[in-house]
Amino acid sequence: GMGKTAFARGLARGLGLSDEVSSPTFALVQEYTHGPLPLFHFDLYRILDVYDLESTGFYDYLDRGGVLFIEWSENAAEALPPETVHVCFGRVDDETRTIALEGGPF
């Protein structure tokens, strides 16, 4: 209910992707590749350690040259590259969210 999937839809649209975007909750990762730059949307809620992370193919996705949008990224903090941009969502009320960007190459 924080708006992560809605944000992912906007990100996909901004990347020029025509894919239908949905939550990766049960699939762990959704791939959106119908555009100039692929988007890989991960949900790492159930990832407990690097072995779980490896089983998702996460490290292969880092090398594929796309954008990774990772929910529950704190579960993979040690594996994220230094230029990672963190998107932090906050709830103001039932209809309003705040979004803050942290890190990245800026």
C-alpha cells in the first residue's frame, strides 16, 4: 500500500517500456524488456541471506545492463553497487506519500 508498484509503472513508462507492470511479490522478479532499456523489478522480502539472493539470479541481472528496481533492498544491501540510488517511501496519510532519493552518482 505504499505505492511501490505504481512507482515502478511510472519508472517503466519513463524508460520507454510498453510492458504491463505488476508486483513481483510471488515471482521475486518481473522483467520488462519492451523498450530501449530493460527494467527488472525485484521483491526481496523473503530473501534472508546471500544464498537466497543468488538463487534469484540477482547477480546475473546486475550484468544485463538494465535498471533494477528492488523492493526490500536492505535484504541485499551488501550486494548493491556503490552508485545505487535508494528510493524511500513514506506514508503521510491514506492518500499521500513522500518519496526521497538518496545516494547515486549525483
